[in-house]
Amino acid sequence: MFSILALATHILANVTEAAKMVDGSDLAPSNKVRQIRIAGDLMLGGVFPVHTKSQNPDEPCGEIAETRGVHRVEAMLYALDQINAQKDFLRGYKLGALILDSCSNPAYALNQSLEFVRDMIGSSDASDYVCSDGSDPRTRSINKKKNVVAVVGASYSSVTVQIANLLRLFRIVQVSPASTNADLSDKSRFEYFARTVPSDDYQAMAMVEIAVRFKWTYVSLVYSADEYGELGADAFKKEARKKGICIAIEERIQNKKESFVESIDNLVKKLQPDKKVGARVVVLFVGTEYVPELLKHTAERMKLSAGYSKKKIIWLASESWDRNNEKYMIGHNRLAAQGALVLMLASQKVPSFDEYLLSLHPGSEKFERNKWLRELWISKYKCSFDLPPESTENRCEDARQTGDNFHADDKVQFVIDAVYAIAHALQAMKSKVCPDDAIETSWISRYSKKPDICHAMQNIDGDEFYQKYLLKVQFQDIVGKNFRFSPQGDGPASYTILTYKPKSLDKKRRVADDDASDGSDYVEIGHWSENNLTIYEDELWWGADQVPFSQCSLECRTGYRKQLIKDEQCCWACSKCDDYEFLINETHCVACELGWWPTEDRKGCYDMSIAHLKHMRWSSLYSIVPAIFAVIGIIATLFVIVIYIIYNETPVVKASGRELSYLLLISMIMCYAMTFVLLSRPNTIVCAIKRTGIGFAFSCLYAAMLVKTNRIARIFSQASLSAQRPLFISPLSQVVMTSMLAGVQLIGSLIWLFVVPPGSRHDYPTRDQVVLTCNVPDHHFLYSLAYDGILIIACTVYAVKTRKVPENFNETKFIGFSMYTTCVVWLSWIFFFFGTGSDFQNLSLIDEPLPRKAKVKQAVETGSFGKALSVTGNVPKHVSPITTGETYLILEACQVARLVKQAVHTYVFGCPRNNGQSLVVKFGSS
């Protein structure tokens, strides 16, 4: 065992020497209290920043720190008092303490922490050693020291890491009430470390959630050149990348004053908050001592002299921002801090501790046990102790604390939680390893002797104590909350969000004492816990009506995509998507399918044919005009038919070929009726009529004309050869021949319908046009009209052949004229029919501002108008020349009572008179 002691002593000596080399001095302040010791059965260590770090390289410690130092020391002592006062707790064991000052200096703190190790070596059990002469070893029992079973501290992460690296060598458990360094959760490096506060990873998550909440996608990052700053900044950048937040400027502040000032000046120069866009929000991961200088140089650089400036920086600060530090509010620092958002660990005031702290005064027992209180009194009240009676200086013995402007440290709750966590772990361990051991707790037995603790707990194994007991503790803490460690040894992740704003704007959530006269300008605006962010909107204040803008680029308007600049996801130029494209994300446009159009918000497409199906409107001018012509044509044709029926038995009607004339007139009505088919909404029936009706109507028309001209041609051709009557010139044969010729067209159309069943379909001439049309292309109608073309050509041939018949048969001249014009019109009509585009109404939304809508609509309606007008206008050229003369002749002959005598041939046509006789009109040639 002597070799083990020698090895431990050797390690201790090496560590001590290393600590001295780090600081370059012996690190022992000549006039400062280095530690306080409270006797007890089980000793707890404590490390707190009672003093700030000295700016003098020859002195490790600077000024005394009241809140972060002395208050935390007293919080530990207060917790020990509360635990020791519970006689049933630890079954009578008393907890003692060895509390050290870290001076906020990692090297000095490391040297101080050697006291914990010295106690461990100095308290070795004498029974473990044997003297060389065989006698029992003798030890000094007067000042026998006890092992430190666990250490509470430190505060700054950089100090905590140094101490943890030392304590792990000796397997001493450490519980920090303030260090949030994310690396401390790494159990491969810090296997005996726990803390009552969360890791900075959670703080970074909370800060990122705040930035996302206010749409701050472009921020600057300032961090100190230490473990707290660098690891906190790394955690923030990691979380920011996940949420699409970019770092505009990243500044690492050095410890040296010259470098610090230069870093701040460079930062403010780069921010350029006078621009419309840019990073106005600055995320801070710096130590407490950096913030006053940061605020000072920012106020000077931005010339903040009074009121709120729209150009000022908005700070988003980590929990290292000390709201109780008066240096933050000196001069124009207050103006630079206005509007800042500060994360604080979610802690509550401990009223009983505040009362305890305010009750401390010189001369009281609890005041005198903490030697640092004397130094605090001297610094705070500008007084002296132990003055002679005749002295006129301020006597510290007379100074008392009051509740005015009193603020206990924010982490008092976590210090108390750390002490209680260790105590509960010791209680659980004692119940396990020493179930029958108890110390008499009566007053007589308690003070009549000093009993020893259970042997199993005299040398506690740190690994067993940490894993089996400390990490498994659960208890209700001093403020009534349930406390437990995470598997990594971290405390509950919960933060309070504060803002700093002028006193006149303070409302109901003031973060201070109930007395509003305390002058606090920090107001609670929300909280964050386990990825759940809550913001109190009515408490927000940035000196303006809207949330500060902190983005690299303005948001793109609807229908524009973000074109990233140099692959920077937060900086972009806005590029317009095509009219038919929608946004699948912020950077990519995708074309809608044919027949679909982007929604108003450009986040998807809608089916135009379903949402706004349109067809040729009867109220449209393009429908009214051809419909009027068709109606006029039908009326005129019906008028002729009525005349023919009335005078059906007259020689004029008989001579014109009544049967063919009626077929011709009915065919004309059919052609006029096709106008309404062309203007109707396409469906199966309409498309079937369109495919058969147009061709059949024209075939009936031209078949009747062909049979009529053929009959005349054969009569005069046969007359020139012989007096024999030609065959098939009777009315019945004429009707049969016409029916046979028209039947060819009808049979062909029916076969076409069988091969290609009729129906409608959507056509897409352009992106913004959906046309409802029949399910066959327009050029297929040319096949149907080809047969009509053959009939037209045959009619024209016979019209030419009969052009020289006698004048009494001048009907053939009219037919010839009709056929000549038909050939010309049909040639032009084919190009007009198939060249005007689709023949049905555009299906696009009328009130949707689609590009080219007016042009497309006009073109489509013009197409329908042209086709309908072509069919309608193709008929009068047959009605007018052929039937007008005969109709006029009948009406004129019936209105005048005169005879026209001719010299050679006489043809008698009778018109009925009112007296029952007949008016005989003779037409002939002289």
C-alpha cells in the first residue's frame, strides 16, 4: 500500500507543478482568503468564482464577485444547514464542506483543487499500512482530514473542465450548478461529472427556435475565445444549419484587450445595419466580463446617444449575460442593450434563502464562518473592520443589507439542487451499504462524543457512487419542482427568455422583486422547454411597430423562385416562374400538366376543365351572328316551301320538279341547322351529328342538284338524237336517284361512327388553353366532305353542259352560276374552316389573369364563328339563284291579270283566281 501512496503523491506533485507552470506563478494570492472549511462527517467540496480574474498577470484574483461568487458560496452553506437540520436525513450524519475560490481563472482553480486530492491522501486509513519493524503505524489524529466525497462546482465551463480532468484521476464525483459546456456531457471524457443545468446544446436549440420564430434567417455570431464561447458557437451553427439560418459574420473575441477592441470595431463595421437588408441580430456566446465592453464600443461606433435607433443591433444573448451586473448599464451601454433578448436558465427565487442572506451581518455566527463576507462588506460599503473607537471612518460592523435593489444570483436554485442531489445520493448509498448503521441523534449523544461514520462510506468509490446513486436520484427541490438527471448527467432543459426595455414600458412580467421600484428593466417575454417555445407577444419591444428584419434578401413575391447566390441558402435573387409553373419549394418551379394551371398561391395546380368548364356561349356575339344568319335562312327557305306547297299544283311548281325542289329545300334547312350543331357544346350526340349531319346535308343538297341538271342534260341530249323519251326522268326515279346518291354519304358516315365512336376530348393548343372538342381531328372531316366535293364537280360539269338550253329552262343558268360560285367558295372555305383553329370555347378561367387569354378566346370563338358562318353562308347561293326566280314568277303572275303572248311555243301556267277561273299566262319565243 505504501507504493500506492507513493504513486498518488507523485501524481499530486506533478499536477501541482503543472498548475504552476500554466500560470507562471505560484498562484497563491498573498492577501486573499483561499478557502473556508466547515466540519462534518461527510465532506463536500465547493469551487466558486468568489473573485473575478485579475487583469494583473502577477495576481490571479481580482475584485470580489458578490452575486456569482459570494451568493453561491452562501447558497451551498444554506443548503448544508437545511440538510443537517433534518435529524432523520442521513440518519444523523453531518455534511461538512471545503469551499475554494476559483478566481474565475482556470489555472488558479486547478491549483486550488489540489486541496481535494491532498485531503484524500491525508485521510488514508492507518490500518492499510505496516511499519518495517512490525509495529503499528502511528497517525496524527488531532487534525485528521476526511475524504471529499463529491465537489459542487465550478461555474465557468473553462474552469470546470480543468477541475474535472483532475478529479477524474482520483474518481471524485463533481456536480456543477452553472457550467453548460456541451463537451461535459461526453462520458468518455468526464465519466464522474454531472450538473444541475442543461447543456449548451439545448441553449443553442432554444436560440435557433427564437430566430425561426421571428424569421431571423441571417444573423451574426460573436463568441469568446474559450471553451464556453467556441463550443456554444459550434452548437448554434449546427442547429442553425438544420433550420436554414445562415451566419453573416462570425467574430471570435480574444482575451487580450487590444484584440478585443479591434474585434468589436471590425464587427460593427461589417454589420452595416443602415442597409434595408442584412444581419441586424447578433448571437452572443461570450463570458460575462466581455459584455460591458461589447456594449460600450457598439454604442460608440453606432453613435447611440438617446432613444431608440432603427439602426441598432439586436442582441440574442446566451445565459452568460448577467442582468445583475451594473456595468452593463453604465452610460450609453443601456441604449446598446435595449431590445436585447436574453436566455436565462429557468430558475425561481428562493424566498427563504433571500431572507437568510439579508439576515447576515457582522458579528453573527453564520457571517463569520464565511471569511469572504468581510471582504465583500469592505468593498460594498466602503468601510473597515476593527476600527478604534475614536475613528471617524465607516464601521463595517454597523453596515446592514436591505431589500432595496437586492437581487440574489440567478443560479442559487441550481447550487442548492446540486447539494441536495449529492445528499440524496449519499442517503441512498447509506441505506444500501450501511442499512443498520445509525448515529444517535439525541442532544446528549450528539455532543458527548464524535462517532465515526460507517466503514463502507469512509472511502467511497466514485464510479459506484456516480452510476448507482447520483444519476438515479429524484426529489422535489426547494422551489417545489421535481428534479432528476438525464442519462448524460445533465439537468432539466428549460429557459426563460427576457428582454431589456425602458422602464416606462414595463408591464406585468417584470423579472425582479415584487417591488417595482427596484429599477429593473428586464421583462420576461417567454420560455423554452424541450423544443416548446412560448412567446408573450404583448411584452415584445424593439422600439418599432414591427419585428426587426434580419435577412440577407427580401422574400420573393408569389410566382417567383429564389435563385441562390453562390450556393448561400439565405441570400438569393428572385426569378419569375413561367405562367404555367408552380413552386415545389422555394427554389424550383415545375410546369403544371397540360390542362392544369397554377393556383393563386403558386403552391399547386388545379384542373381548369373541372373547375371552370366553358363552351361556346349562345350569348356571345360570335354565336349570335351565325345563328341569326341561319335563322334568316331557315325562315326564307320555309317561306319558299310554303309558297311551293300553296301553289303545289300549278304548272310553275310542276315544271320545276316538285319532288327535287322539296328535297333541295329540305337539304338547305338541314345545312342551316348544322350551324347550331357547330355552336353547341361537344358531347357524344353533338359530335355524332356533326360527323354525319354536315356531310349528309350537303350530299342531299348537291345530289338533288346533280339529278336535276342530269335530267335536263339527258332530255336535251336525247331530243337532239331522237324523239324517244329518256329513261329515269319521272319524279319517282329522280327521288330514288337522289336518295341513292345521298345514301352513299350516309352509309360512309355511319361506318365511320362505328370504327371511331363519337365523343369529346380536351385539346391543348397552348399551355393556358384547354379546348373541348370532338374526339377526331378537324382534318378527318375532310374525308366526309370529299364525297360532297365529287358531287359538286359533277354538278358543275352538267351545269356547263346545259348552259345553252332554251331560255324557258333558264333555271340551268342559275344552277350553273350557283355551281361556279360553289367551287370558288368551297376552295376558300376549306382553308377557312381548317385554318381558324379550334372550334370550341376556351376552358380557361375568365377571371383568372392568364396570359394571352383574350387572344386565345377571340381566336377560338372566331373559329367557331367562321365555321358556322361558312356552313350558313354556303346555302344562300343555292337558294337565291334557283328558287328566287321561280318564287317571284309565281307571286308576280298571281298578282297581275295580263297575258303575255309568244309567237312560237306556248307554255301554259295556271294561277287560281277568286272567281274560280284560271289566269293563263303564256311564255314563249317569237
